[in-house]
Amino acid sequence: MIAKLWPLLIGFTIWAVAFVALYAMQALGCTWAWQPSWHRLILVATMLATMAALSGMLVLQLRRAKLAPSTIERAGVTLTATTLPITLVMFAPVTFLSLCN
């Protein structure tokens, strides 16, 4: 059953793991007093890696949906595509807000 639902779950699963990782890096950087430039670089790299992972998964899902179109495949593509703008909105503040204040 779960194997058939992975297209619906994978995009937001990747996003959720990345969200936790991003804010864990935020907390660790503040706790361990990382240099601000290094801290921001790690956070931006995490954001870009998340965007790359989600984009790669979207490409794979698009290919799979073309080979075997089904409602679940199409819905999975839509849900994964939805995670890209959500990632930008939720993760973008790490590029310009103060890190530890």
C-alpha cells in the first residue's frame, strides 16, 4: 500500500527533513557560536541542496508520470511541484535575517 503512495509523500517528506535540518543547523550555529559568514553559508547551502533534491525528484516523477500516467502519479507531481515555492518562502529568510539575535 505505501509503495503505491510514495509519489504523494516523497516531496513533502524531503521538504520536512530539510526543514528540520535547516533549523537544526540554525540552532547549532547559534549555540556553538559559528562565524556569521560560515553559518549563513551552511544555511544557504542547505536551502540550495533542498531545492536541488526537490527539483531532481520532480524530474523523476514527471518522467514516471509520462511512462505510466495515473491519478496518483499526476497528484504526486503536483504535490512535489508545490514544495518548490514553499521551500523558497520558508527557507529564504536564512539569506537575509539576523542569525542569532
